[in-house]
Amino acid sequence: MIVNNSLDEVKKRENALSIIKDIVENKGREFLFDLTGLSGGFIASPSELSLLETYVGPAIFEDALQEVGIEHMGGEKVLPLNRTSSGILATILTLVEKDSNVVHYLAKLPAHPSIPRSCNLVEANYFETDVFDEFTIPDNTSLVIVTGSTMDHKVIDEDEFKAVIEMAHERNIPVMVDDASGARLRTVVFNQPKACDLGADIAITSTDKLMPGPRGGLMAGSRDLIDEIKVKVNQFGLEAQPPAVLAMVNGIKNFNKDNLVNSFERKDQLFDLLKEKFNHIQKTPTGVMITPEDLTKEIDIDHDLSDNDLAFVFSMLLLRNHGIITIPAVGMPGASATIRFDLSTSDAFNLDLDDLSEKIFSSFDELISAIPNEDECKKIIF
Ligand SMILES: *Cc1c(COP(=O)(O)O)cnc(C)c1O
């Protein structure tokens, strides 16, 4: 195993960022192809930027965000956060007591790590399942969690979504929806209602997933509950700062549903091209992906690397050789090591898919030649 813990993941990420910097400085931004689906945009006009002072900024932009945020998410009030993870933590700090139970239903494991970590922090008992028939709400449950769309973009079934909310509400238990990418993927591509309209008490989305906003979280829900959580958010410094709030407002305003719908159609073409070489590639709603477990199955030579290590090496080779950015290279510790090629964000629009698939194939060939040499693989990752 090469990447063993969060510290290794931090070092891997630093290496990826230095490769990105090198490409930008020595070749140009146009030699990078961000296919993560997290575009992290920062749309702002000079006059807006001049209002970014500690107290003036929030006065203007938090107010603007209420309007566009509620339109995007539903609910009575929205709350901008540093990240989706911050919103998950704040909700759990507010609603979950020590030794109480938290149950989570999602379309496919694993959950985002911020959920079990936050439960652990408050010493709650955490249960998760992706088998609907096994989902139950035990006594002494303080919070029910639903993930709208997983880290790998597996979207929840709408009937199951409604059923879980109903089960929770029958027992007066609040429901938090982790709708990081789901707030757009579920609604635009799968025509599902907004989480708040389905009855969620709290829904949180990530403002840089499948939309041109900054890394950040946006929480929506009932006014009273949002206010209660906002206290914790401010106490622990989890709120989004004015520059991020400004970029959230403009990110939401510039969110274009057509881009999601187009990538939904284009991904079939990329899938067919990649199928020539890979047996285990899968479609996502807006692209294609290969999980670490499936990547291992594509490789029939002996080695001691873990499934995730293989994904990290592959992702780094794609970045180093072709400027293709995927999450395993740049992700935060605990992020999914699935290699996803997302076609929904701007770098992908003009990409020739034949050319992209050739680049993916050539990086895969390099992965195969690197695998027998573990030191070489370490060098590629770090
Ligand atoms: C990305 C993601 C998160 C975390 O978002 P951050 O902004 O990185 O904290 C949480 N849950 C799911 C399902 C995600 O995909």
C-alpha cells in the first residue's frame, strides 16, 4: 500500500496541485482539462468586488443569496457555509446528542466521510445502508440522513426518498439531505423535486458541484431550524465568507441546466469509445467512471498495490501527461478514489471525445508499465 492515511492523501494532493501550477505557468490554463465536475468558478464584477468588506459584503450578498438560494434549493431560508462538510457537521452538532442514533439511507455506499466523522465527534451511534429493505429507524434516533446523489453520482430512487422522509416524520425525527451534487443532478437530469419540497427539514448542496460556483456549501430548510444551526455555524466559524457568498450568488445565477442535459447525452459516446479497452467502465448521469475495485479487474499482472493506489497512480498519470484533472489526484482526504470523467463543466464542452479516449488509453498503458515497480508508483503519486 502506498497511500495509507489522510496525511498521505494530503501529500498526494499537494503534488497534484504543484503539477497543475506547473502546467498553468509553463504551458497555459488551456492545457488543463478539469473533468472533476467541480469547476470552482468565481464569477464577480469589479463593482461587486469593491463591496467585499467584512460587514458590507454580508449585508449585500447574503441578502441576495436568500432570494436565489431559496429558488435553487427550496425551503424558507438558506445559510451559506464554508463547505458541504461544514453544514453536515453543524447540523449534527445542533441536532444529535451523545449516545443517540443517526441512520442514513443512500443509493450506494460509501457515505461522504464527513457524516460518520461528525457522528463520531458527538459520540452518536451511526448506521448506514444502501439496501432499502434493511433501512429501519431504531428508538432514540435523533437524525435521519438521506444522500440525494452519492459521491459517485448514484441518484436515490424518488419513491424510496419519500418513504424514508415519511418514516422519519411519523416519529417526529428531522431529516437532513446531503444533496451535494443531487440538488442539481436529481432535479435537472432525473426530474425529481427539490429535497425541501419532498419534506426534508435540512438540505445541503455543494456550490461547486455541477455549477459554476465556489467551493462552498449552501444549506436550506425551515427558518427556525436554520437559525438554530446558524448559531453553531457562527460559533465554530463554519460560515462562508463574503467573497464565497458573492460567488455563490453568481454561480447559482449562471447555473445552466442545458449543460447537464448535454453531458447526459454525450456521455454515451465516451462510454462506447472507452468500452473498446475497458470491460468495467460505467456510466454516470453526466459522464463515465471506473471504481478502484473495477480498475483492479482491468489489470491482470501481479502487484502489491491496493485498489485505491492504482486509482491514484492512474489519476496522477492523467494529470501529469495530459493535464486531465480527476478527483483521485486532487481530492481531499477521504474523497472517493473513483476516476470519473465528468462532461458537465466548461473544460469538457469543446473536448474531442476521440482525443480524450486516446489520452485515457495511453495513461492506462503507462499505469500498466509502472505497476511492477512500486517505487516508481510512489514517485508518481508523491
Ligand atoms: C462532495 C460531497 C460532499 C462534501 O462536499 P465538500 O464541499 O467537499 O465538503 C458531501 N457529500 C457528498 C455526497 C458529496 O458528493
